Amino acid sequence: DVSKELKRLDISINQPSLESTIEYQGRDIPVPPAIAERARRDRRQYVLQDIQKTMQSRAYRAASDATKKEWLQKDIEKALADGRKESSNKVVQLLRKR
């Protein structure tokens, strides 16, 4: 379980923040709260999926706790950045449909 492993290794994931605006084509576009909340949930799910992939690898299971912690922290940073980009694209798509 991801949450147990993160707790065991003393790793916390900062909850992705709600974005009240998004930059699109050089302009700040307001994001309605419901869409911002959906994007935040999507980013968190993106991070958890990435962590699960890492934890399922044979190399991860064989690694020391220090190495596991290092790998997971790097994964989290990368996944948050990737998830932010992906969720921004989804937000723009949702805003276009309105």
C-alpha cells in the first residue's frame, strides 16, 4: 500500500494546490473552483500511479530503505511537475467546452 510505505519511509506528499488561474497563450485565465478541484484530484492520482509503478519494480523491492526513499522523493517531484502540466492541459480543454 502506497500510504503505508510513504509513512514507513517518512515521506510526505504535499497536496497539489488549487489553481485559481492558469496561464494560456500568455494570459491568466480564471479557473472555476469545481474545475480546479478536479485538476487537483487528477494531479494527486497521477502522482500515486507513478509511485505505485516504482514500488512494483523488482529493483525497488531489493533496494535499501535509504535508496527507496531517494527514488520515491525523485518520483514525487517529477510526477508533480508532469501532473501539473497534464492537468493544465485538461483544464484548458474543460474551459474550452464551457
